[in-house]
Amino acid sequence: MHPAAPPLISGLFSKPIECAAAFNDLPDAVIFLSRHRRVLYLNRAAEVLTGLSHAEARGLPCRHVVRSNLCLLGCPLTESPWEGGARCLEGDLINRDRRRVPLRISYVVLKDLEGRLAGFMEVLEDLRPFQELESRSGQAFRFSRIIGRSPAMERLFAILPGIAQTDSSVLITGETGTGKDLLAEAIHQLSSRAKGPFVKVNCGALPETLLESELFGHQKGAFTGAVETKPGRFRLAHNGTLFLTEIGDLPLPLQVKLLTFLDDHVIYPLGSTKGMRVDVRIIAATHRDLQAMVREGRFHQDLLYRLNVVRMHIPPLRERGEDIRLLLDHFLAAFVSDFHKYINGFSKDALQCLLEYSYPGNVRELKNIVEYAVNVCREDTIERHHLPSYLTEARVKLISNLSEAWESKPAENEVSLGMPLEERGADWGEVERRLILKALIKAKGRRHRAAEILGWGRSTLWRKMKQYGLLSSASAESERGEDS
């Protein structure tokens, strides 16, 4: 089957012009339908919104492409719309990634020169940016979908609006599960590009050969299997934002191509010698140490300089003490609503366990823990036995390790802290280590209580326990896994 010729617009100018050239730069999605409501054409914004390319969608019934709840209520185009003029309705769309997207859809009737029905045009406006702004109004401690009130997050929220209004490249760093994707979306939604597409690419999810085609596109016949021209993610993100997550996994040859694009904003699809200029803002994210990768020769130093124009670091959850309770309450309310359950909160014992846990998987792990607890809870309060078993096992192991460490040096444990330091024959680091051990045993392994005994914050206690090697082996393994 040969691809159809590109659609043309005739009669307006001295020569016909390509329909794609006229509609692809629009920020809103545009879909043309036949009189039988089958898809004839999608512009680039519609491809991004639905997750289907023009070639994949062409000829399909509209309801299989838009997949809106309006279709379930009865197609708006079957109610003799050509007699009532254009219509504008609000509904939802389920895209190819099974994500629900709120929309405002405008239906326009197209007639031929004799006044007979020729087809339809649909204009789809993504309402997510407007809903984010509405949900944020009157809500404290959140910015877009990011929640926090710790000093580190407040500093991040303070600089976010100013950074969003520029077109500078942004590098987001932070451990896995801290919310780098949410921060990238927030930057896009607050920017002047909010009505343009937000296109995400995971640089570690595809092999190098496919990743180059996915990013820069290819011409028909560029390689075996290239049966049609593919625009690539850079072109799909035109007038919007391209989010490159896991940038540390980008192969070296593609790092060079990305560096070239950041210099001149021109891309060269595979199989083409003609460059194409695209207007795209780049946001990159990684959990890796890119400077160490530069020293090892696995990341281009010049690319790091280009991406690192604005650097935003999201701290791990263990350094955001007061945010843990805030996030627990937020996710509990969300899952209780989604699962239609009546759960009024956490018991004192369960909450103590959750507040003491170090969350090596950060916010993502906390969310999963709450979702698990809501799933298994059959009572009106989440108790300790509703939590994943590894939380209680880690706590028991920590208490055991601390007890063994304390009992292994009885003479040292009995040192009077009131004696002069030089008489004890120990430096301050050793004394501080003993103080932590004593406080943890007195608190029966509860870090929150131990921090109170010592007069420290929980993040300070965690940092010093890591410094003196007092973490449980389970926590240490999780830390090594995050750093690898």
C-alpha cells in the first residue's frame, strides 16, 4: 500500500500549499475526518496527544483515535451538527500510554461547494495546564504536582517560576524516585511553551540504533525496515519542551549529535543531508554523577556545560524530614478516594514506623508503601501489620545490629561522658558515635525518638549514622543500589 500524497490547501493562494506545513506548528491538536468519521489527517500536536502517528491513525474511526468519554455518551457528530453549526464540549481522552487527558474539543463541519457534508474538523485543547493552576490555588505546600514544605523544597519552589520563563537548558539531578519527571512537567507548564507539546524520551530504554531514529527521525529507505518517513521526537516537540530523562545513559555518538543541536537548533534525520530547524527547549535529568562520568570518558564535557546552564537538585526524601508526614497524608487521601475506602489515618505505631524509615526509593517508594497499605487494610485505620513486611524486618535488624555493636565493647560503653575528652583517650568522632548508639538503644531503635533525645533533626541523625557506619545492612545495600 503506497502512502497517500500530502494533503493540500487550494484556492487561497496562487499555488496550493501543504496542509502539514500550515497545521504542524499550531499548539493545539487538529484532526480532519471524512463524512463517515474516519481519520484523514492528524497534525503533529495531535500525534503527541494521542500517541498515534498520522500513518497509524489514517483510516481509523475517530473513536479509536481520540478515545474520549464523549464517544461513549453518543458521538457529537451524529446529531446533525451541520444544521446547528460548530460545537464545543469538554471531556477526557485516553492516550496510547493509557493516561487520561482532560480536553476541550471543538467540532467544525466542512461542506463542499454545493453545501453538502464533506467531513469534519476537530480541534483538541489540552486542559491539564489550566487544571494544575486551579488545583494549586488555595493549597499550601505544593507546586504543580510536587509537594513539600521543607526548607530545601521551599527554595526550589522559589526559583521555579523564574527558571520556567526562560528558554535556558535545565539539568535536573536527584536520586531515583525523587520526582524529577514532575519537576520537568512543572517547568513546562509554567513556561510560555505550556500550550506546546511536552515530549519525554528515556535515553536508557532503547538501543542506540533505535534511539537515534526515535530522537532525530529518519527518511524513508534510510535503513532496512524504514518503510515511511518518521519525524522523530525533536520535531514532535517543536514549539514545546523535550525532556531527556536518564541523560547519563545516552550513547557517546548521540551525545555529539545532541551537542550539535544545542549549538544551532538544527537536526539531521537519518538518511537526510538536509537539516531542519526546530524550536525546542531541552530539559535533561539524571540520577548519575555526570562529572565523574566526564572524568571516566563516558560523558562529553562540552555537553555537560551546555546542559548545566540551570541546575536544579531535588534532595532525597531522608533529607526532607517534615515532608514525609505531608506526603503520607497526601497519598493516603488520594488512594482512599481512588479505591473508595473509608480509612481515617495511620495508627500511632504504624506512623512511627513510617516516620523512622529511610526511604531509599524516595517519594516513589513512599507512594508504593501507602498504596499497598490501603489495598490490604480492611479496617478504618492502617495498623503496623498492614505495612510491607520489609519495613518491620529492617527495623528489627537495625536494633539487633546496634545491640551487638554496643555489647561488643562494654568497657567503652561505660565511659562517663562527663570526663575530659583527653582523659577518655578518644576523639570527638568516637564519642559522638557512642552517643548515637546509646540514644538508639534507649529509644529501642526508633530514630525519631533517638533524634529527640540527642536534640538533633532526623536528617542530621541519618547523616551521622551513615558517617559512622551505623546503618543496617539493608539500608546500606539500598544506598549502594541508588548510587550505582
